Amino acid sequence: MPGYTLPFEKPIIELEEKLKELESFSETQDIDVSLEIERMQEKIEETRRKVYSELTPWQKVQVARHPLRPYTSDYIEDIATDFVELHGDRLHADDRAIIGGMATIDSHRVMILGTQKGRDTKANLECNFGCAYPEGYRKALRLMKMANKFRIPIVTLIDTPGAFPGVESEERHIAEAIAVNLREMFTLSVPIIVAVIGEGGSGGALGIGVGDRILVLEHAYYSVISPEGCAAILWKDRAFADKASEALRLTANDLIEFGLADEVVPEPFGGAHANREEMSATLKKHLIKHLKAVSKISPDQLLQKRYEKFRAMGLFASGPEGKQKKPEPKAKEPETTQDEGESTQIPESEKQTKDKA
């Protein structure tokens, strides 16, 4: 998909096309324009840096959905060794929207799993565009329980617009499958590191998103609903997705501000799709850092900290000691008496005399 361009990337593409024309002119006319080429390259990098440092929430959503962005299988290939994929939920089928298995990251033996999208129509149909069925979440839970049994840390990579909402999912109880995953992930006594690498849509993401550390790539997003879905509900028109993106506060920095994520993983200028090798190396470094830190915590403390972490989410107002503020009582209004349709205030001295009587 070499020709895919996001709308806001057009200034960069135009400069790159001019650079190609300049290089072609230099070759065909045998004229040295190396100085102009160098200046053009600098201008391209400067423009790319400016564009990607000023992205709006909706533009970040577009970057998170870029079809050339690295997917779970790409990161597993780049950062892990000895990967052995495990299949099936032992109940219904093998959902290709979630892949996982045993692997080694540096010196850490882990169970790594995540949601998977496809590069073309055939692959997308195979993995249902990254939208898992109930059997996908049950497969994920089976792998996580296996990791817990053998005391192996868990790494999950999230990149899904949401769980599949079709009739087949409802027939096989998608809500129940996600709810069971939420409950069971709180009982696993091994470290769980979660990384949102692209889209983090609703319960489809949360179904494998309970962890001791939540990492979010710089241009990824994590939201209770897609911007289009939110716009359709609030503005009755999906065209207002840009406004919905701002209202949802779904960017990585917003997640850090609200305490929903622990760290933002920086991306190369131009997004993760611009330099897959650099992005994989950066993600690997952050995963190893958190695996080392969390592995030092005892299982009992790990469970308690995980519970407290998610229990604290959604606290809308805090006092100096971190406790939720109680609403202040309203001032008591003076009693009144009605005299021929007019309201008259009773003096405090007369009120006390009246009470004693």
C-alpha cells in the first residue's frame, strides 16, 4: 500500500515529490545539485516534525488506523524470539483476530498475545478486521491462565476498533466472554504488561487490557467508543468525528492525565509506520523496563496494587490526601411566612421563642 497518504500529510508528500524531481533532474542532466537536495531533505524533516508535533486528536486517530502501521505480529517478529503460537479456545474455534503464544523478550520468558489486523482484504477477512469473537477472548484467557500456572509474565498488545458486534458474537455471548476476562485477569498473580499499539476501542480492548502497567504509543488511542460512534450518538452525524475525538479525551497524553495509563511510548516522527525498526526497538526497551520493575513485586502485593490501580480510575474530584471530595452542604435558607401573598423573614429571636413554645 505504498501510495496511502493521510490528509494532513500532503505538505510532506508534495515536498518528497519535488525532491524526487530534483534528484531525477540531477541524474538526467548530469548537474550537481547536492546542496539543493540537502536543503530539500532538511525542509522535509522540518515539515514532518512540525506536522506530527501539532496533531489534533482526530488526526492521531487517523495515524493509529494507518494501514502500514506495525501490527501485533510485526512486533512479535521484531522484539521476540522463540515464538511458539498457540491456537484455539478449546470450546469453539481459533479466532485469528487474537494471536498469542510463548516467546522470549531479551532474557524474559513471556506469554505474548494481542489483537491482529490484516494488510489486505483476504487477511482482514481472516482476522475479521481486528474485531475478536468470543472465542478470541476465551483463547486469550486460556493462554493467560497457562502463563499463570507456570509463573510466566504476560504481555498484551492492543490494536482493535472493538469486539465484533454481530449476531454470531451475541449468540456465543461476547459480553460474558469479556466480563470473565476482566474478572480473571484481576486474579492472575503474574506480572501483566499492556501496550496499546494502535486502536484501543471499548470493551474489545479492555478484554485483554487489565494489567500492572498500561503503556500507550504516542499516536495510539484508548476510548470507550469510536469517534464515529460517539458523533452518531451526540451529533446524529458521523461527520462530526473530529469534535467527538476532542470530547472523548482519548489521546495518550489525556490517558496519562486521567491516570488511565502509566507511560507514553514515543514514536518516530511520521508515526510508527514511518520507521518500524525504530518503533519496535523503542517498544522493546519499554517492555523490558517494566517487566524488570514489576517482576520484583511479590504476587500478593501485585494483586493488591492491580486492584487499587483500577479502583482509583474514574475519581472525578480529589482532596489533598487523595480522597474524594464530598459536596459541601447548602446554606440553610431562612424560614418564611406568607402574609397576603407576600414572603416575610422570621427574625432569629422570634424563631427561638416560637420553638420553645
